[in-house]
Amino acid sequence: MKINSGPILDVRNLGKTYGGVRAVNDVSFQVNKGEIVGIIGPNGAGKTTTFNVIAGAEKPSGGEVFLEGANVTARSTEQLYHLGLARTFQLSHEYPKMTALENLMVASKSQHGENIFMNWLYPKLVNEREADVVQKASETLEFLGLKHVVHELAGNLSGGQKKLLELGRTMMADAKLILLDEPGAGVNPTLMQKIGDMITDLNENRGYTFCLIEHDMQLIERLCHRIIVLVEGRILLEGSMDDVRNNSQVVDAYFGSSDA
């Protein structure tokens, strides 16, 4: 893994208010190319809301988001997807009535077959493109260790397999930056290990950049080069796992003050 000094994501003074409640309050951070950055914090800290705003699911109340130097603030999720920003969810968003292979195929960008005129005018090109998509989806399932469920309905997969499938969908999109929302949630220890292996492999050998929310500190320590601690919508600390462990404010935020 080689970390590029230039940021792929630059979040500046981000804010999100619901009525009088500030869920995200003046949050600023960067994610460099080739980096894995973890965002942690107690429940209600504003982690998922921060992801929602960055990924275009919600409009910010203030601040700006830059992707590879371009201002993408308040762009739609679809626009950001085509710019290379993909996001997974704590609860998997698979298409349950489609097979694992089909779930990956629909995640591929610029499918000519979706255009009726392309089907009429250039059927050969459409067929060639579809064959390429099928091959890439098959290779992705094999990489993820899901080749044995290629024709299984996604709704029948285990929680961990669905998490791997979501990761595969970001691979089909050739994402430059992947936001992972609790990839370990509801996953058994064996598949948790496998998901961690996949993220490490994609980062070290394929150059993927990740920013992830996670409550499992072992997974955070194993994967992340840098950790951001959010508390009550603000960044409390940014640093290494040792910095997190040795910071009394972080301990208080998670477990309450030790003062009588």
C-alpha cells in the first residue's frame, strides 16, 4: 500500500442541522489516496449522518465536500457514484430477488443495453459489453470467495455474504473512494476476518481508498492507518490507535467520566 500525499476526499467545515439539533458540527478532515481512515464514536456521534452528507444522500446545512479537488457539495448519490465515490450500508441494500451475479452486473457503469437506441443500432456492441460485464462480475465473485453462490438469490445469502456482495458492487463501479458503514455489523467472526482480508487486499494490491465507520475496535486497529473520533457531531481526536487509547476524553465519551 502506497499512500499518495494528495487528498482524494476533503471535507471542510461540514454541518448538518435537523431543526435545532446539530448532528454534524463544523467537521473537517481529509482522506488521502491509498489510505484507510476509520471514523469511530459513541452512538449518536454523527458518524452515519456525516457519511450521508458526503455521499449525497442528504444535503449539508453548511460546509463543503471536495472529491479529487472538485467541489461536489450537495451532488446527488448517482452523480457521485459516476465520479467514483461508492458507499455501503450498515444494513445491506442488496436486490433480494436477483442473483448474486445479477446484483454485481447492475452495479456496472455505462451499460449500453440500458439505452434502447443502442440496442437497435449497435446490438453487437451491446452484446460484447454485456459479456464483459458478466466476466467481470464472475471474477469479482471469485475474488470475494462467493463463486459458489453465483446463481443464488441475494436475499438468501447470510449477513456476511451480503456485506461481501456490497463490497463487490463497489468493485464493479471501479470506485476511487469507498465509504464503508459498519462492514462488520451482524457478521460472524469468520466472515469478519474475511471481510477484513478483502479490504486489506483491495487497499494494498489494487490501490483502493477507504473511509469506514466501525464499532469493532479490533477491526479498526487492524485496518486503519488513521482514526477520527467523532463526539456529539464534532471531531474530538484524529490520530493513531495509541492516540485513541491514551486520550482520557475519548474514554469519557465512550464510558462516561470517571469523576465521582
